[in-house]
Amino acid sequence: MRNYKNKYFDISKPVFIPSALITLIFVSLTIIFDEQAETGFSIFRGYMSEHFGWFITIAINYFLFFVIYLAFSKFGNIRIGGEDARPDFSKFSWIAMLFSAGMGIGLVYFSVAEPMLHFSNPIQEGLSGVQKSKLAMKHTFFHYGFHVWGIYTLLGMALAYFTFNKKAALSIKSTLKPLFGKYMNSFAGYAIDVIAVLATLFGLATTLGFGAVQFSSGISELSGLSSTINLQVLSIAGITLIATLSVLSGLNKGLKYLSNLNIVIALLLLFFVLAAGSTVFLLDGFVESLGLYMTDFFEISTYRNQYGEEGKWFKSWSMFYWVWWISWSPFVGTFIARISKGRTLRDIAMYGLVVPSLFSMLWMSVLGGTAIDMQLNTGIDLAQIVSDDSSLGLFKMLEHLPYYKITAVLSVFLVATFFITSSDSGSLVVDFMTSGGKLDAPKGQKVFWAFMEGAIAIALLVGGGLSALQSASISTGFPFAIILFFVSLSLLKSLKKDDQLNTGK
């Protein structure tokens, strides 16, 4: 039998069993051979960055422009679920869930850290403080802008269309059947779904690892406890338990409410920093940085720093980000598909690209811009603080604004809620994949995958820290980039075929 079902599990055995076994073996070996694992992760990351960065650069640009093409083509009018379908969620809740799933902890962790790290280590030498600031914000916008959401929305549109319009199972292999036909019902199809599950798990583990490091740093700032690996492991374990309770409550309860809460807390923090900081400076900075990003869009979209220290900047920053986001795409794409019934392909493309991107840029501009303002004009050396410990950047910036204890607590709570929604939505998505595309599988396997995500994050932190987390994303992000390319071709083929049938051609 290919499927197995009882009270607690309803699984597709060819997907669930390999995914679970590979994950368990990986977690066990990483913890047992932690020192060797750290060395191995570092070597692997360097090799992938050295030899395949060119492909990743081409891929992320292709994904973005493919989504834009669909949005403005006649296919953009296609409604997910059919012409009579209506959305299950309000537009605010829908966008909130899109955003919470698609960005989450990374936006909080790197809000101050990335601009300050770019400021400390610019890609050019001999720059003034102002020039370094401009480059820092432009590159931060690039890493959190339209390319990220192009990756997510491409797979989200494909999965939504095939699931609700073509009545296929909610799985990656379903999106490839127009291209590869019966082969997707064999080993090849199941292997693709296994890769998608592993990409989701390792991409999520990377996010949860960053979240645990920042959460424990926040607890340390508030309580005086040392931010040790033990505290980070306890943070993952504790928040995973809360996330498990959330995932058991279902999509329309825990996750929807937590996603809305995420946005509210993020907006409160954003407007506080905007009001308490140099408001006009920050708004001017946002407009100017957006202009620099758009003006240099094509240059930075293909920039690999190949003639500066053998591409060191690209390999340390852009390469990691792109494969991290790609490894997240099965998770975010599946989640987008699940919540987007009743929306048109154009809705998914435009709201998925524009709204989260602009909010991310504004967020980075306000929080990162405040840090840069302090660095340039107050004598506070945030650049050095972030270089020593990037997880402290947000808290040390807030420390120099009013009501620090309140904003620090708010920030820790924001990290926690993003942590929970990422784990919660990730468990639901992996559940869809390993149950053969079923939208409402038993609760037992949801609990299993919630715990497994936490276990991977713990194993990676113990077996190599943040470097191991980054390497894990690269290991699954690269093969999935190839799969995404074929998904786009398959989607276009199916859309054109349906259009010909509808027009009688």
C-alpha cells in the first residue's frame, strides 16, 4: 500500500517514511558527531557557493519576471477555485498570514544586523560614512525585496491553480504532471515531494535557529542570564511546545489570530521607532533607499562581486539568502496556495510581491536606518556590537530610545510569535506534503512534524551554530531551484492548454 491511515496518522508512505528517516538520521549524526559536522557544513557551503552561485543568480531573476509576466498576462484573471469561488479570509488576515509565513523571524533578526554588517564591511573600500550607509540600505532592500517574494508567489500560484482549479493533490509533484505525465506517479514524483519536505524542514530549521538565538539574547538582556547554547535549546523546546498547541487548534483559529497579532505588534514597534527616532531622517532615508534600489535594480540583481576578493561578498550574503528563500518556497508556496482560494492569480502575484516587499523595506529602513543614524551622529558604535554578536543589534539599538524595557519585551514577544507562526504553518505544510496532499490530516502527524522541526534546529545549533543552519539551507535550496524552474514551465503549459480549450482553438 502507498498510503497508511489510522487514528493519528494518514500518510503517503513513499513520501513520509523517507522524509522522516532522513531527518532522524541527520539529527542523530549531527548531534553525535558535532565537531565533524561543523567542519563538513563549512566545506559544503563553500563548495556550493563557489560553483553554483551563477545558477542561483539566474534562477531568482527568472522567477521574479515569470511572476510579473503572469500577473499582467490574460492568465492573471484566473480565479483560484473557479469563477464562483470566494476567499476564506479577509484581505487583512490573508496578507498577514502571507507575511508571517514568508518572512517572519528573519525580518526581526536582520532588521539592525544586516544594515550594520554591510556598513562595517562594505563591498568597496575608501567610502565615507554616508556612502557606506547608502550601500548598506540598498543591499538590505535587495535581499528583502521583490526577488524573495517572486520565489514564493511563483510556487504559490502553481500549487493553488493545480489544487483548486485542476483538483490535484496539494503536492509539488502535482504541479509537474502536465510536463512529465505518468512519471510523477512513480519514484521520480515521490522523490520530488521528499526533496520539498526536506527543503521545508531545513529552511524552517534555519529560521527557528536564528529565532532561538535572538530570543535567548532578548531574555538575556531582560534577565541578566547568559545567552548560552543551553538557553537557545530551551527556547526552541519551549516555543515548539506552544507552536504545537497552535497547530492543533487549526488554520482558522490559532494561526490566523497569531498572524494578525504579529502584524499588530510589528506595526506598534515600527511606529514607535519611527516616532522616537529621527522621523524625517528615516522617511527621507526610506524614499532615497527605495530610489537607489530601483535605479540600480538590474545591476544588483546580477551582481556577484566576482572581481572583488573572488566574489566573497556575494557568497557570504546573496548566495545564502537566495538558497534560504528557495528552501522556504515549498513551505511558503504551499501555505499561500492553501489560503488563497477565491483570489485571482493577479491578486496573488501583486499582493504577494508588492505589499510584503514594501513593508519589509520600510521596516528595514526604519529600524536599520535608526541604527545607522546612531552610528553616524551619536557616537554609539552599533557596528562593533553587531560584528561581535548580530543577535543583539535590535536590542542595543532600542536601548538608546525611550521605554527600553517595554520595547525589549515587545521585541522578544514578536520573535516568539513569529517563531510560533513559522513552526505552526510549517507543520501544516509538511503535513500536507507527507499525507499525499490532503488538506486535513490527523493531529498526530502534525505534532510529529512540529517536534521534528524543533529537533532539526537544535541539532544544527549544537552541531555547528549559525554556519550549520546556513549550510542546511544551501543543501536543499539548490536542488529545489531546479524543480521550481520546471514548475514554471508546467504551469505555463497548463494555462495555455486550458485557454485553448476555453476559446475553442
